[in-house]
Amino acid sequence: MKNEERIIIEQEHLEHAVKYFNDLNEEEYVKFTERMLDEQEGITSYFALIKEDLSDDEFMDVIDYSSIIWYAFELKCGKLPIVTDEMIVAVQNSIFPEESEIMKKLGITDEATYHDKLDKFTDELSNIKSEKHLKQLSDKWGLEFDIFYEALQPMIDSAFQPFVIDFLMDELDSSDEENSDSGIVYQHIYMVTKWLDAAINETPKGKIISMG
């Protein structure tokens, strides 16, 4: 789909979703999150898989922010198409290149070394605030940084839903949760956003409605 034809979740939808979420009482909150989980079984299955790898605070952050973003998508499009298992696999394959290809470019044969370097790269990437900093990291890392950056560009790119990505980065940067790793939380919510985006932009079922 051409970029100009894509359905974009705008700032007003996010603001409305955040206000709605913040105004929920405990009972309403449970019903709200359960509705998302019931309607999006593919995403629910993903949450079940990642739960054991996250702290309680991290997992709740993933659920809460995913719920807000899901609702913002719903405000824009009405009832959303279901994110299927096939869609999840297709999106993941489009984002994450084969490790073997990156390792080959880096001249690495040991997977443990590769993952150590990948972890270092993602840690550095989360701190990038400007093009100047990006250049400094490229100068510091040399070819390694450029290879990682080019290979993971589809995941780094925020153009597919710019307002949602800006919202997430602002929220997680300002988070004061001591027991939550904002980088890990971001990665999981990013995937949820990609799947919801694919549901409305890669299927014929998405329809735009007014905020009215």
C-alpha cells in the first residue's frame, strides 16, 4: 500500500485513548483489557509467551500500553480486523532478517558473540537522541554499527505509525518504574503496533471513521 493511502493513527486518537484509559475505575479497567484480549487472540497468545520473561511491572506496562494503542486504533477505524497468527509471522519475518546473513556480514561464526553484540547495539540505539549522536556511534563502532543499523532498519523505522511511536518513546522515557526495563517494554509494544498496523493497512476490512 502506498504511504499516502495508509491509515495513520493521529495524536487526537492517542490523547482520547489515554484519557479514556486513565478515567477507568478498577472494574472498568478489567473489562477494557479483557475485551482487547478476547478480540485479539493472536496478540493474547503472544502475551502468554512473553510473560515469563518479564517482571510483573514490565508485563503490566506491555498490557496497559498495548490496550491504549489498540483503543486508539479502534477510535480511528472502528472494530478492528483480527490479528491472525499468519499475520504475526509475516510481520516478524519482514522486520527481523536472518541472523545468519548478519553474522556473515559481520564475519562472526559464534552465535553467543553475535547476541552479545546485538544486545550492545540495541542498548546503544535506545539512547540515540540526534543525528550527531548517531554519527558518533557509527564512528565508534565502525562497520559493525552500520551493518546492524542497516539490517534492523525496518524495526527502527517509525514512519509506519509516527504518532504512536512518538507517544511510546515519550511515555517510556518519562517512566519512573524502578522494576521495568523500558527498552524491553518498547520492543514488545512495538510488535503489537506493527501487527495492528498490518491489520488495518494490509487487509480490506479496515475502515476510517470520524472522531465525532
